[in-house]
Amino acid sequence: MTKKIIHVAVGVIYKSNQLFICKRPDDKHQGGLWEFPGGKVEQGETVLAALKRELREEVSLNVHSSKELMVIEHDYNDKSVRLDVHIVDDFSGEAHGAEGQQGRWIVINSLDDYNFPAANVAIIDKIKSIYSSSSN
């Protein structure tokens, strides 16, 4: 039997050398870990439309545009995910955990201080390579 792949739009929200991350609720898949906000792409929805909808619902941001960063497919024994990851640095609003989840702005060099789901490791590596080279 083929496992269903969950298609997720992910926003790496960037402002002033900081990123906004959220803590997954304990009762969700990979609960208690930190993540870059986003959510499922609904059938017939574009990745950008899903990203805009999810970031408005989850962290109260209005996304004006985004840049594609990468696509990751990851298998967690119980489910598989396809993460369409975008850099979001063109937005309005004040980011916060709009669904009751913890959220915070962190500096990029503190990413290793937070526990993320395994699928996020490649995102973190890519972010560090992009932003460490641009700040030198």
C-alpha cells in the first residue's frame, strides 16, 4: 500500500536577520518540536495561495510575495510529507502564535538551540548557508 504524501506549504519568515518559528502542539504529529509555520496545500490550491492562507491563520501575517527556497520529501514511518519551502520577507502584520501555539523571533545562529522535525534539517542547513554568507 502506498503511503499518502501530505503536501505542505512552509514559510521561512525572515526579518532583520531573524526568523519566526512556532512550537507544534503536543497533540499533533511531531508535537513539541519547533517548526517553520505553514500548512497543508488543499486540492486545487497553489502553493502560494496555501502559504498566504496558512500564515494568515497561523501567525497573523499577510504575505505579499515569497521566494521558492526548496522542496523536501521526507518519510516519517507513519506519514510522508512534501514540503514546499518559501522565504517570506515581504509581509505585513505582527507575527504571533494566532492559534495559541508558542511563537518567537530567533536569530539565525541560534537555530541549533531548538529541536525541529527531521524533515527541517535540510531547511536549516540551507538557511544557514544563505544567510551566513550574506552577512559576512
